[in-house]
Amino acid sequence: MVAVTSNPAPPAAVDTTHTTVAAPTPARRIGLVPTASMITGAAVAVVWLWIPLTILVVGISSIPSVIGFAICVVVFVYLMRGVEWLERIRSEAVFGMGIGVPWRNMSPHSGFQRWLHQLWLDISSARFWKGSAHHLLRGIYDAAVTAIAFALLAFAFIGPAAAIAIRQSDDDAGLSFLSPPVAFVLAFIALLAAVAILVLAPVLDAAIDRWLLSPSPTAALKYQVNVLSDARKGAVSSAQTERHRIERDLHDSVQPRLVSLAMTIGLAQTKLDNDLPEAKMLIAEAHEDAKSALVELRNVVRGIAPTILADRGLDAALSSVVQRTENLGVPATLDIHLPRRLPEETESVAYFVVAEALTNVAKHAQATQAVVTVRLDEATNQLHVSVFDNGRGGAAITNSDEATGLRGLEERVRAARGAFTVSSPAAGPTIITAVLPCGL
């Protein structure tokens, strides 16, 4: 029996694939929160800014020793990467401008070589130095502006009293430079200026965030080019893998059936004149072969264009896939929440991810349970698909010609500009996940 639910809470075992992204808050540049953030930033900057500056100075002065310089570089890179991450969280929480994250070039290597190469890629990137400059500039600006505002507030409250005290003092030689009336006027102006600074200065804070935390037009364009190039490679690889699969299925299943059918019909023709009962038996056998060939041909076609997906949508199509898995002896559950129809490409890729994953579960996993979870995150307009099984594990994406299933799924997802991951330790369980965009 196929269990189909629509509640928003997926099973705990497969919840690792669902990322909750809160809806962005309305952009705000003035108010209590931005002002409090600026004052807090100023207080932190007075102490904190000396730390990265000290590391930088010590690193430069340690260049002759090499080892000291290398340690300072590693500490500085990791420190500033962490600071950039915190600054993005703070900026979004305070201003809610939805600033995009610049593309980060990732190393293709592995092990220590990957770590060393990634360190070089980070420190040579514009994103790293823009983040470092942002942290330094924000700290200096917040500290300077807050210091000026508090100095004006101090004068507003202390200036008139000091002027009156000096005027009433017996020793006024050169100290009565400010009359009380003028002091009150200046104090009022200082109070207005201090309030204006505290209220309006965060506007420039927001501008600094948008200027130095946002991807540059060139970086954004480069990222889009890389995404499209990767999607094109995925589409080409996916098409080649699918063509090989169809060729293999036709060669291994449909073609032998058709050859056997042709031979049986030919043999029946030779028996029609002198052995009619034998001819009838051969024709009946050919009929059964024709029906078997038709079933296998339908299985091949199902992997190309599932009709139920176009006619009734992803919910009904996945229910059919899960039902077939149950018929093969693996209890399966479908937990799906789709408030609307999705683009055709997204539905098709999601269908093939679930269909291929469940086929692998039935054939190889030796599982006693499978759970399919499908969720549409409307905040990010992404479809999250996961397939969990409690089988033996050990599934992996390989380049073997004998194991093209997971590789083909990865290429399909990549062609749709999505993300595909496989988590399958040797003892299980296996969790296959795909995150698919539902728009351009």
C-alpha cells in the first residue's frame, strides 16, 4: 500500500535534505535596529579591529621566517572568512536587503592539495579582499560616527552646566569663553546633530554593505557563465548516458524478443501446410512473445516520456513509481507537498530522480523500507527531492560503464541547474537528494 501524505513535516530520517529559508525581511536603513547595530559595531571595533590588523602586521614582518608568515596567512584567511560570514548574517538581520553571495571558486583537487589550493583561491579572490575591506571600513566608520555622536551628546548635556559654573566662578581669567545663552543654543544644536547622526548614519552602513558584500557585475556574469556552461555539459552528458541506456535496453531486452518472435512466426509458416496444430501452437507462442516485447518496449519508453507525468502531474506520477516499488517487494512511502504544478523540466527531472533511485533500491539495496520526500520551498522557488532507504548502503557516483544510473541522475540534475548529492555509508542508510530550481 502506498502512503501519500501532504503534511509539511518529512520523516526525521530524510529531513537532512530540506533546507528552510526564511522569507527576507523588508529592507530598512533607519530605525532602532540599524542604530543599535551601528553602536554595537563601534563598541566591538574598538577592541576587535586591532586583532586582524595585528595578524596582518605580524605576518608581513615575519616574511623572512616563512613559517611564521605562513601561519599568519592561514589564521588571517580563516579569520576573515568567518568574519565575512558573520557580517552577511548581521547585514541581512539588520537591513534585510537580500544581498547576493558572490561566487566562490572551489578547488577540484582532494586532500592536502585541495586545502592548499583552496587557500590560494580564497586569498587571491576579489570576494576575500572585498570582505576584508568591508569589515575594516565598517568598523572604522561605526567607531568614528558613534564617537562623534556621543561627543555631541556629552557637550549637549555638560556644556551649559560648565558654562554656568565657569561664569559664576571667582576665577574667570580666560575661562569664560562661552556665555550660558550661547552654550544652551549650541547644546541644542549638538543634541539635534547627535540624534541625526545616530538615526541617519546607518544609511551609509547599508550602502557600504551593498557596495562591498554584493557580487560585482563581472563576478555575477562569470558565475552565470559557469552555471550555464556546467548545465550545458550536464545536458550533453545526460543525453549521451540516456542514449546508451536506451541502446542497452533495446539490445538486451526488446531486440531478443523481436528476434525470437520473427523466428517463431517463420517456423509457424513452414508448419501451416503439413502440421496445422503445431503451427497454431507456434502462433500462440509468437503472440505471447509479442506481448512480452510490448511490455518491455513500454518499460523503455517509460524511461523516456512518462505519459502520466504530463497528464496528471508529479504527484500522480510518483505515486505510480512508488506503487511499482511496492510490487517489487520494498515497502515505500511517498511524502509530498506540492501546492501547484511545476515547470515541465523540473517535474521530469524530479520524476527520473525518484524512479531511478527506487529502481536501485529494489535491485541492489536489500532494503526493507524506502521513503520519498518531495517539498516545494516557495521562499526560494526550489524543489527539494529526497529518497531514503535503510538498505546496505555503499552507493556512489562512478565512471563505470556498468553503473550509469546515479551518474546519469547527477547529469540530469546538473543540466537543470540543480544540485545532486548521494550519502551512502557502507552500512547504510542511503539518502539521495536533489534540489531543483523551479524557474529561470
